[in-house]
Amino acid sequence: MNMGRLNICFIVLISLFYISLVLGDIGTATSYNSPYTPTKCGGNRSDQFPSGNLFVAVSEGLWDNGAACGRRYRLRCLSGNNRPCKEGTIDVRVVDYCTKKPCPSTIALSSDAFAQISNSHNAKINIEYVQ
């Protein structure tokens, strides 16, 4: 009886882990360099930037008429040319709207944030992200 419950618990845990991987959205990411101010969210305020400079500018699809300001996303690199991905995830904060027309990616990461997940500094990578 205990072995049966253990198997069921194991199956449930594996299922939850799998579901958490599937719930993320898929998009692309590029890096952008300073100057980072002024931003659409905080203007010239320096306190808008999180420690470690792990922040992003988002494209129209995520911008939500400015409601994206301050949102946090966890993201990871999935793939790209020449195997750019580093292992692990990072947590970033939205501080800006991508002003390039059209935006080159779903999310534009600060150069410090991009360096945390990719070995290639000027690459366009595929990412998974979840709010």
C-alpha cells in the first residue's frame, strides 16, 4: 500500500514539473546597450533598475499599454545559432518599451542580463519566459 502511494506521489510530482516547463511562453531575445535612460517606465530614475542590472525592454505584444512596467519574468535560453545558451534561468524586471520599429525580438535584455544566459553577445536567441 505505501509503495502504491509513493508511486502516485512520484507521478504527480513529475507531472507538475512537466506542466511547469510547458506553461512558459516562447519568444526571442536580443541584447541592448546603454544608455538605458530615459525609459518609458521610470524616466531618468536610477532606482528603477534592479540589482545586477537584470532588466528588459519588451515589444508591443508584452507592453500592454505600459501595464508591463515593473513586471518580472523568469526566462531561460532555449536555442540559437552556434549554441549560445548557458544553463539556468534569470529573473528580470521590465523597465522599458522596445523603441526600435519593428522590435528585433520579443524581449530586449540589458547587456548584463543577456550575458547571464547567452555566450554570444550579439545573437538573437530563442527563449522561454514566464511572468
